[in-house]
Amino acid sequence: MNPKIKARWITRLRSGEVPQTSGGLRDAHGQCCLGVLCELAVEDKVIPASEVGDLGFHVYGEGEDQQGGILPNAVVDWAGLPEQDPSVDMDADDEEDVIERSLSDLNDTGWTFAEIADLIEEQL
């Protein structure tokens, strides 16, 4: 991942300035961890500002690349990420097992932005 973008993303997640939501990139109540990265991409004019989609969640990107739950390809390329919903390794109950979980899944199952920022810092 691009180190400068990673540092900005982690800083924004840890800032406490962005309310956290789940189920989509952004809604009227806040953003998910991937939505925070999309907003940084909007600030850098990589993608246009979000639009409210049919389900009340904001969508980012343009045309066929417009996304409401994962990162648009333009953001993936700009940030230097391996995929639209990056995964991190989690320790399983057994010391030898590792479970891979997506950032959106962690966000939507109650992990805080600070906890997610720690994983991004360590693994992406």
C-alpha cells in the first residue's frame, strides 16, 4: 500500500472525527473504514464526491466502477491496495490457524476504527 495514503487513512480513522457506521461505505450517520479511504480519494480528486444510492447509502466512483460497499477500482489503484475489500490475517483459536477477514467484515461486526487502524498499520 502507498505509505503516504496509508498514514493519512490511519490518522483519519484514529482521529475520532468520523462517526462509524456499518452496512455500506457511508450513510447519513457516518462512514465505514473503507468509506473513510474513499473520502480521502475524493479530497485528492481521484473519484467524484459520493451520491446517495437507492438504499440510502452513498456510492462512490463512476459508471460501472461505482460502488456502495467496497472500494471502487480507482481507489484501489490510487491507494496501492491488492483488492476492493482488503483482508487481514486474524489469529484463530488454534495457534497454527490463521483466519483471513475483510476490513468491511471487521467494520460491520463491531471492530472500532482504532482497532482496524492498528491492523491496517501492521498488515497493509
